[in-house]
Amino acid sequence: MRTYKNARGEGKLFSIELVDSEGGEIKGTFFNDVVDKFYDIVNEGDVYLFSKGQIKTANKQYSSANYEITFDKATTIEPVDSDDPTAINIPRANYNFRKIQHIELLSVNT
């Protein structure tokens, strides 16, 4: 969680990286009152069902992705029991390891 200050005032936010059962990834962001509602609920590595977020074009100043989800007061987050078959199909981490000498050959933000 971090705080920010801009022309509209002060606030707080936190972001998470979400992975679905097919390995697709998207960033999710929570602002202000929604931070208070969900910050202590979401834990890294656990599986959840999310609903009622807004998919938006990502701000390239803060993200290399094309889209992200902004969660709001209508959002619901339900934990999925780790014994549930749905949870078993979620990859725990996605890595694309490269040798250090090949990193300079990659495009920026890859």
C-alpha cells in the first residue's frame, strides 16, 4: 500500500498481479476506501473469485500492460478453498527466465 498526492488531493492505493486458470495476467488496483475494505483480505498465493471491477486501458506511465482492472465499492472478492478443483488449476507463478547476457536484446518493458 502506498499514499499519493496529486491535483485532486491525497489518497492511497495498492495493486496486485492476478493470474487466471489459463495463465493470463492482469494488474488489479484498489484506491482509497476500497483499500481499507480489501487490503487485509487479499493474500499472495491464495485463490479468489473477483467480480465487479472496471477493465480500463492501462496508464503507460505506471504499467507496461495494455489493460488493468480497477476495483471499487461494488467489487466482491470471495476466497476459493484450496481443495476446490478451481483453485488447483491456477498457476502459482509465471516466469520467463532468460540468461543475463540476453537481457540487453529484449525490447523495453518485455
